[in-house]
Amino acid sequence: MGRGSWVVVGGMYSKDEIFKWVVEILAREFGFASEQLRPETHLIDDLDMDSIDAIDMAVRIEEKMKLSLSEDDLKSILTVQDAVDLIHGRLE
């Protein structure tokens, strides 16, 4: 996995860069406008994502970040920020 334009802080991705990547995935893969994706954006209530979308997003996270997400991990992702925090926590 190339780090491209990602900012690495102390050998880790910054939360800002993870946020940008999550927004990029949601915009490109699910067709959401980047402007509507903020940290507090709720994936179900605001974006109408369903369980299939959540699994699809998890697969993208797992592939890109080389992480393995459990069912409990998926249940904990309610907002864009939740996804960022989970990824950041796993990469520390």
C-alpha cells in the first residue's frame, strides 16, 4: 500500500488524513457529495446507509489499511468520525 500524499505523524496516519480518505471512499464508492460528509455525519440517519453498505465500507477499510474488523467494530461505526477513530486506534 502506497502512502501517496498521506501525512504520516510519528510513523502513523494522522486523523485528518484518515478523515480525508474515509470521505474519499464514501464519495467515490457510494456517490455521496464530499460537502455533506463531516465528522458528525451519521452513516444511517444522514446518509441512509444500510448493513450491506456498512459491510462494503468495512471491506474497503480492511483492504486499504490491512485491518480486520469484527462485527462489534462495525456496530461501533455510527458516524464518519467513528470510522476515523476506529482506524486511527487500530493503527497506533
